[in-house]
Amino acid sequence: MSSSDIFIGETIGTAILILLGGGVCAAVTLKASKARNAGWLAITFGWGFAVLTAVYTSAPLSGAHLNPAVTLALAIKDGDWSNVPVYWAGQLLGAAIGATLVWVAYYGQFHAHLTDKEIVGGPGAQATTAKAVEAQEKGAGPVLGVFSTGPEIRVPWQNLATEIVGTVVLVLAVLTQGLNDKGNGLGTLGALVTALVVVSIGLSLGGPTGYAINPARDLGPRIVHALLPLPNKGGSDWGYAWIPVVGPLIGGAIAAGLYNVAFA
């Protein structure tokens, strides 16, 4: 596959991933959304279906890595680093595009949510325990969780470890069950396996940090959150932003090492 196919495929695929994954977060979180308060099951299955859709769409072009940790793991596994920058560039751009499309799709809901005094505070606001967790975290705005992840309890070593462990599970599943015949991306059956693994990770390991398990999935939308003209949006929590980038990359490298030792 050519560099242009890789870049286009990863951009489109990651944009779909974030549009549908971030979209379910917006649907569950935002005021005036019909799916508000649908809960964690909706989020985990929404992300799983997002992975399935994105992989099936982009696999013919790029192999559907859609995650810098997966790209890193395949580079370590095969010893071929030539296309890593192209994959990563497409993934980051696609994630930013997807996050922007979530904002477009939920424009009115974002405005309603961020101008609600019970959510963002201000004169006349009543005491409430219903504020989003993100609004209670230092440095994180009330809708940041629609765009990127954040910890329920801020313990950096634990948060980093959770992201590493979750990504090891994901990438090992991709390397052992998900690859196509060429071994350079996800196959047809692998897309379904990977989607179900993402649901499993969300249900079992998503509670502490929101399971980024993908640097582009977190960093691209976090940049978009910082740039969008959202009223009362608060901070983008850059103090935490390194964890969902570094953790998954470490996890991807560990998974590739385990694969080469135990399975190759």
C-alpha cells in the first residue's frame, strides 16, 4: 500500500472512530441529548461499534491501525519503521477531524450544557451533586470528557499503569487474533475480535481512567477542545495529557515484545 493510501485510510478511519466514540460520550453527557444518562454500558458498546465501523471502512486502504500504539507494536514486531510517521500523522489528523464533527453534530447540546448554571456554576446556581466528574477535576472543563479521558482518582502511577495494562490487552489481541493475511493491519474477522476486546476493556478496565488505550484518540480531541469556541468550556487538563499518550505507547511496545517472545 502507498503512503497516500495509508494517510487517507488512517485519517478517514480515525475520524469515524472518534466521531462515533466521542459521539456516544456526547450523547450520554450533554444536556438536551435524548440519550443523556444512558450510562457506562452505552459508552462501552458505542466505542466498540465505533471501532468496528472504522476498521471495516479503512482496512482496504491502510490496514486500519487507527491507533499509534498498534502502529508501534507492528513496527516492533516486523522491524519496519518506514511508514510509522505516515500512520501517526493520519491518526492524529483523523482524531481531530472526528472530534470537530462531534462538536458540529451536538452544537446546540454543547451550548445548552455549557450555559446551564447548575453545570458550570455562576450567580443563581444551586448546590448540586450532579455536576460532571470532569467539572470537579482541577484543570478539566465540564465537557472535556466528551473529547478526551481523565482519571476518577488522580494517582499518576496508577493512571499510567491502567493505560499500559489496557493497551497490552488490546494490542496482544490484535497481534494474535486480529491481523489480516499480510500481517500489516486488521482483517475482516479481526475487526470484530478487536471491537469486542475494546468493549471488554471498557467494561473491566475503563473505570479508573476512561480507557484511552490510544494516544491519537486522546490527544487529537484534547487539542480540538482547547481550540474550539465553546462557552465556559474550562481547561483541557494538559497536566494529565501525557498519561494517555505515554501509557498506550508503553503498552504497545510491551505487547509487541511479548508477542515476539511467546508467539512469533
